[in-house]
Amino acid sequence: MFFKGSRYEKTGTYVVTTREGRQVTVAKLPLPGVSRLLGFHRRKEGERLDHMAARYLSDPTGFWKMCDANNSPVPDALSARPLIGVPLKE
């Protein structure tokens, strides 16, 4: 259901029933783990998180790993931070 390397790849799913009685399969919320950091990146104006993930993790879709390493629930929450923790490649 999810692409290889997705944060949801191994979380599993469960079924919920809507008010209308329709059953919907949903993904379990992945909880961030503790990330060891390579160091910190000083963010420049206009710099995108997917570009940083491509540079440091060799995977632009790994931006969520940078979010987890910075305890940030969504990528936009990192836009106000001048320093962003960079997780080690796995």
C-alpha cells in the first residue's frame, strides 16, 4: 500500500466504521524513534526540506526522517527553525 521507505511501510493498518456505516482501512500512526544526529544544518531562506533530505540522506522522500529527528510533526513546522538536526543515514 505504501512505497518502500515510507514512514507508514511497517506500521500496519486497522479498520474503522464511519457514522454512515462504511468501513475504511486506515494506517496506524508511526511514532518517531530516537534519532542519532550527524550534526546540524543551518537553513537558508527558501531551502526545502526534500532538498536537504536528498543531500544528507540520499533520499528526497526521506524528509520525514528529518522531521522525526527534530520532533516535528509536519515539515512546515521546521521552516521557522534556523538549525535543523540531520539524522544519520540508516
